[in-house]
Amino acid sequence: MKKVVLAYSGGLDTSCCIQWLKDKGFDVVCFSANLGSEFSPQDLKRRASKSGASKIYVKDLRKEFAYDYILPWLKVGALYEGKYVLSTSLGRPLIAKHLVDVAKKEKAGFVAHGCTGKGNDQVRFEATTAILAPHIKTIAPLREWELTSREEEIEYCKRHGIPIKTTKKKVYSIDKNIWGVSVEGGCLEDLKNEPPENSYYFVKPLAKIKDKAVYVEIEFNKGVPVKLNGKAIDFNSIIDKLNAVGAENGIGRTDCIEDRVVGIKSREIYEAPAAWILYTAHKELEAVTLDRETLFFKEIVAQKYSHLVYQGLWFTKLKESLDAFIEDTQKNVSGNVTLKLYKGNIILAKRSSMNSLYKKELSTYGEGDKFDRTLAEGFIKLWAMPHQR
């Protein structure tokens, strides 16, 4: 039999994929990456086996995800279209890399995914596979099969006895990892609908939050978060703790209309408390440790970087080159930032750094002012000279 390695998430689409690929004559091996999934490894193995997979690999990639994918993003600060922290996007190249590794180990000539024909993930999985292993072919069942809606997929699973958790009452597509949760589908597809209560995955709605501010202090060393509230802990633990406190205070929910790679606009609901807290803290520390021109150019790099990640071009020379530039900018990004979390808001409270370029004696309007005001007149004349008519 032909062998295919399926990127198996345990969700509705990939649950259908196992049966569909078997019907096409494939021996189906599943690969699941634990990036902080909603399904436990034991649950994934049980459900994949019951769905007809001959074998399943489950790898815990949370540490690799945090240090090799999230951390480079954090140093860049690459928001896609100004609103999306790329939580799902960052995980796809990592999953695809290990999917290819398993295919090589299994001597499989094919890999498969459960991505839709008009989504972004198909591009990310297939571009990564094509870059890392061009000899391996990709199968995309959702671009070929006769199932046209999530409701039809649910009925398909029922007919074949495939265990799923999705119901018609809550027909959302959910992707979860340690960096955030994406929610789409159902009533969210109508832009007239406010996201209903059941579309919240783990961020507490504002109406249910206590009227009390919570402070968090984050210490960075060369752009890397190393302490939370004065305690040295690993990056994964910092993410977990900030997700918990952020969600409890209504932090990190974003309702996005975004431009997909294939050209259509879609509505996505994202929940990423830790991502927004760390992004804000890092940006505020950079504001006092990086010079004006570096900050300006870094914003340009961040925009391009966000597009590379979103479009599945993680394993490219350009991305590696941008990483090298960004790494150099982080040499002086060390210090502490204290943020106030209050009813969905992230408010800057304090920041300090031994590498701060802020000099009170130059900026103050009070006593101790050392700025030479007599220099201003000549500076302004020279500044305006090239533009005189």
C-alpha cells in the first residue's frame, strides 16, 4: 500500500481525512504535534486509532515552539496587518518540519493535511514541505472530497463511526497552541454578529471581570523574557502564567478581518493574552533602549517579517537574514517593564534599563536641565534648508 503521513490535529477535518485516505488505498500514519493543543496526547492516540490510522506519532514540541519560533517573533514584534500576533501561523512551519521528518523515517512518499482549499494553512504546510523535501508529494483531501460544509463532515463522521467532539450547536473551527487560540466559523462568518458568549475559549468576558487592577513585572535580557514578578523561570512558564492572568483580566481578544494568502478576506477571533502582554512589554523596553533610526527601520522589517510568517515562508533565506539583523538589535534590550492589567487593557506602569537612552537631565523642563537651548536655532535652520523654496 502507498503510505501517507497525515498532519493530525484531532479536529473535525483531519478526523475525516483518515477514513477518506484509507478509501483511496493509503496506509495512513498520523503525526500530531503538541504545541499546547486542546486534545491530550492520550486522547489523540485513542481517536486516531479508532479512526483507522495504522500508527500515530505524538511529539511534545512546546519548548521548541517557544524558543525557536515564538521568541524570534517576539524580538521582531511582527503583527500581521497591525492586529494579529501570528499564533497559529507560527506553529505551522514547525509542524510541517516534523511532518517531513516522520515521512522520511516512515519512507512515505506522501504527506497530507486537513487544511481547506481557501485557507492559509494549506500554503504553509505545502510551501514548507516543498522547501524542505521537494520529492515528497502532498495530498489535500479538503480540496478534493465531496464534503462541502462542516455540517456534512459531522454527518460523514457519524456514518463511519469516527469519534469527534464538534457538534452542530457549536460549529466553530478552533486551533489552540501555547501562544494563542483562533476561533472561526459558525455565526462569526456574518459580520453583523457580535461574537457570542460561547465563542470565548478562555479569555474572560469583560462583564465578568473583577474591578481590580493586576500588575505584572517582566524582566528581559537581550530581548528574552527571563523573569516574571522577580522570579527567574523558563520562557514556556512565563507564557503559561501570563496566559492565565491575562485571560482572567480579559486581555488579548482580537476580532480580525484579515487578508488571507489566497486573496480573500476572512473573520478570525483570536485570544492571545500572553502574546499581547509580552509584545507590549518588549516594545516599551525597546522604546528606551534603541535609537530612533533603528526603531524606524525595525518597524519596516517587522511588517515584512509578518508577511513571511503568515504566508508560510519561514524556511527562506530572507527570513534567516532578517533574524540576523533583529538579533543584533536586541543586544541592549535588557531591563524591566511593569504593566497594569485592568478590564481588558494593558497599561504601562514602569520601565527601567541600564541601557536606557532616556536622559532625564536632557528631557526635563524642571531643575537639573542640561540641554543647551542655544543649539536649537542653528539646528532648525539646517533642518529646514533642503526644503526651502
